[in-house]
Amino acid sequence: MAWNLDGRVALITGAGSGIGAELARQLAARGMRLALIDVNGEALQAVAAGLPGAETAVADVRDAEALSAAIDDLAARCGGLDVAVANAGVATGGPLRLVGPETVEETLDINLLGVWRTVRPAIPHVLPRRGYLLLVASAAAVVPTAGLGAYSASKAGVEALGRTLRVELRTHGVGVGVAYYLFLNTPMVTASEDSPIFARTKSRLPAPLAKTWPLEPAVARTVRGIERRSRAVAYPPFLRGMMAARGLLDNPLLDRVVAGTMPSMEQAFAAEAERVGAAAAARAVGGR
């Protein structure tokens, strides 16, 4: 049975742009009250200005204490939480043997531990309302991609975390879903397309996987997933078939095909790293 979202409260991290900002707009249109968090205060206020009644807090998902305090404060201001969407994240890229350790660790810190730092303090607020958690992963959790190793690993971890929480919280009446998206038309993706490493990686993918998909229908599907307290939200829809057949994607033939693209990818990354530095080359494929 679908939830009536009208009057319920949704917490969203990474609400200052992209998926988080559009989700805030669409949930507000369905009558939800909003508790919004982002590391960028100016971007967050710009989003909230168009959403009367939205409560906001500036916090970094790398700072567990500050994030927990922000979530508790927002829950108090809103009278509780029905939904928590752990959306904040970054995308970085480059061959793992060439990317600096600090880049890999920062990606895991934000994308995986940042999700954990979000859901952990949100659970006590969602629990009494028998609410819903949505953890934003990626298609990269289903099909890890050469050149996006740190990102793929972080999102696979998000998927595992969400599936575990789904089982653990079921007896408490809390639903848990995981969201999977291909490349969506967000600032993170459009900025990434200026990176030669990202562009090369993306161009080598089969056409449906390489396409940049519109944001609004992806978020509309996410809203329906929240209404239905879905186990999984996927956009474009054919991702569900890939998820069901993911075992078939782990095979030696596919590995050989992808491996053939690595020399040119490594050369491109090395050239970009020489030009702007290894850390900047890795960060060129994404941001908050």
C-alpha cells in the first residue's frame, strides 16, 4: 500500500544541488515538509528559498558529531522524521594504481561512511514513525567500472549497508531502500564531462550506459519509490534487469574487453596528472 506523503517529514543530505535539490522540490510538491542538509550553505539556501517552510542545516558528512547534531536539531524543529535520504556524495576517477591513496580514502569517507553517519542518527527519529530510509548508491554498485574504482567500491558498500539495514529494521516496521542511477543530468556529471579521463571512460561504455539521462524523471521515480517504501529504486528502468543478471556481467570475456581500454586510460590520466596534479585529476570527474 502506498504512503500518503502529505504532511510527512523528509530529511535529505546533499540537498544543495543535483538529485538532492530536485528531490526536495518534488517531495515538497507532494506536501512533504523538508529537513535539508548540505555542506554548501549558499547552495542550500538557494534551494530552500523556493521551498517555503523548509528547515536547513549546514553540515559535512565527514564530521560525524556535527552531522548528528544537525539531524537531531532538524528533527526537533520538524517534530520528527518519517523519511531520511542519504544522498550526499562525490565522484572521483582514474586507475587505482595511479590515483593517490588520499583520493580513494576521501571518496570512501564521503560516499560510504557519510551515508552511515547519516542513517545512524536518523534511525532513532524514523523508528517511532515506522518510517523509511533511502540510501543512494549507483549503477556502479551493480557494474563496477574501470577508472571509477573508488566510486564503485563506495557505492557497492552503500548497497550492502542498505540491504543489511533492510533486514535488521524490518521487525521494527522501518523500510529501507537503495537507489541506483546511471549518469543523470546533474552538476556533478556535467562538470565531469570536462575531464578527459571521465569522458574516455564514459565513451567506452555501451550506448545505453554511456548516455546522460534526464534528472526529473529519475527523481519522479524516486518519489514513487518513497511512496511505496520500495526495496530498490532504479533509473533508467532497465537497470532492474541488470541487477537481476549481475552475475552474468562478471565474466572473463568482459574483463578482457575492458582491460584493453586501460593503456589509453592510464596515458590520459598520467597526462592530466602531470598538467594539474594527481589529486586534481582524480577530482576532475566529480564534486559535491
